[in-house]
Amino acid sequence: MNKQPIGIFDSGVGGTSIWKEVCELLPYEDTIYLADSNNAPYGPKGKEAIINLSIKNTELLLEKGSKIIIVACNTATTNAIDYLRETYKVPFIGIEPAIKPAALQTKTNAIGILATKGTLSSELFSKTSGLFASHVNVVEQVGEGIVQFIESGQLYSTEMKSLLKVYLKPMIDANIDYLVLGCTHYPYLMPLLIDLLPAHVKIIDSGEAVARQTKAILNKHNLINTKNRTSISQLYTNQDPKVMTALLDYKFDVSYLDF
């Protein structure tokens, strides 16, 4: 079973930021990535709908032989991962905003969280924030519209820049020194965020930590592929493949799949 692929799904193309980190840390592992762009973003949807979409994605990845599944979506993690773990036998790796390191390291006692509505309103986020960030000023911002711009190929559009300026202003006014990205689409905003934020603000996402956790769980279950080989990555989307191909700098083939 250690030769079987790592399955990854997200509400769209954003989870490829996680996929990249996994491929870099685990170069001999085959991967299957599902971009459920038809249903992006998951954030505004209710918990039941998010669970049902997560079930659909999980069962497709299991049909394709996945030995472990990464829920590369903050909203799906916070709303559905408990159900998935209770229902299916394979290990699941979830994503949640990196509030803890930001709250522990802040010098200005103010941090910003840019995330989807589904993540910020979830029980898991509330619990994590209360546990680690009760002593600091947490400036939360729902990133409404960001996912749609990225999914439609408008990452560096004038409209995106204008939207980010509005979202970041309360954080800058509060003198944050850490910005936590609470959606796997958001690391693709990094060049824009660096340009718009004061130089002292550090930006944190969960990609590298998720890759390390995936490796640890694979080792724990004796599922890691240690054979020196060229890995195979299968990338699927249920929307126009050109958007994901462009996001990946045309270095990978993306296939359309109706799911």
C-alpha cells in the first residue's frame, strides 16, 4: 500500500499551494489532486453542504487508490474532517490557520487573520483562537471575493488589489506584525500582500507544516514510499484546466474531470 498515491482535495485551485509543499518534502510519492472549482468557495456554504462535498471528493480519491487524504481546504477541515475520520479508514490530514505561532511570537500584541467565512465562524477556529490568542488583539477579516478572483484567473487584477487594500487597512491600523492566511488559495496572494503590508509584517501559511505532518503520519502507519523513483502527479479540475495550469506556471498538465 505504500506505493499508492497521496490524495488531496480543495474547493478549487488554492490547495495546490499545499500540494507543492507535499511534493517538495516527499519527492517519491505519487499524488492525486482534485480541484472542486465548480463549488468554490466552500466558505459561504452550510456545514451539511460542506460535509457532502467533502464526502464526494473523498470517495473519488479512494476510488483512485489514495492511501492518505489531505483536506487542503480550511473550511472543509473545520466543518467536515471529524466526520471523515469517523467514516473512512484512511488517515486524514487537515488544515487550520496557524494562529498559535503568530500569537506566541507577536511583539505588537496584534495579529491579523485573513480567512473564509466558513473558517472564521467554525467551532474549531473559535477553540484554537481562544486557546492560543486570547491575550492578543486578533483582527479577523473574511476574504469575500478573493477565491472567486483566483478561480477566474484574476489573481493580479486591479480589482483584487483594491479588495486587498480594503481588507488589510484595519489590520495595518491595528499595528499587526503577523498576518495568518486561513485559506489555501491565499498563499498565491503573497506578492500582492508583501507589496501592500508594512515591511515588518510577517505572513504565515500552513503549507510546510501540513507537509511535515503528512510525512509523520505516513511514517507512523508505515505508508511512506522510500523507493528512489520519479513520482507521478495527477491533477484534476471540474472547471477550465487553463486556470490551474497558469497558476502552476504551465509546468504541469491539468485534466478536466466531471465530479
